[in-house]
Amino acid sequence: KASAGNLYGYNVVAGASAGYVPVFNATSAPADGAVTPARCIPLAANAGVEIDLRGQPTYFSSGITIVFSTTGCFTKTASATAFIAADAK
């Protein structure tokens, strides 16, 4: 989401690579390297996760960007091996 708003939930399904799902208060994904996400969860290879925030949505003042990284929550290495969907407004 390229503007401020609420995140109501998201789901991520990983492919053959395990990784991390950082969420950023940003209008686009930051460059690979050191990052500071607002939220982050680990995800095993060939696994999925559903995060439901509908009861208490999370507000992001700049924008909402969710990525899949293979190197960790605080060091982003983008990977296209995951499917990401989100509900935001």
C-alpha cells in the first residue's frame, strides 16, 4: 500500500526456501541489507501462515510493504519464492 492505512491481515506461503516475513511502514520494499521492520515472523520451507489483525488492525503512517527474505528480520535478502496476499485499507 503506497499510502498510510491499516493492515487487517496477511497470508504468506513459502516455496522451497525457508525465510522471514518482515512488514515495513514504507511505500515500497527497502533495498537488500540492514532493515528495521515493524513486524517480522519466521516461515519454514513449504509452509504457510495466516496473520489475522481484523480485531485490532495495525496502523502504518507511511505505507504497508510485506516481503519475503531468506536471511532474517534485520538483514533483508529479497526472494521471489513465496506468495504474499494482504488486506489493507
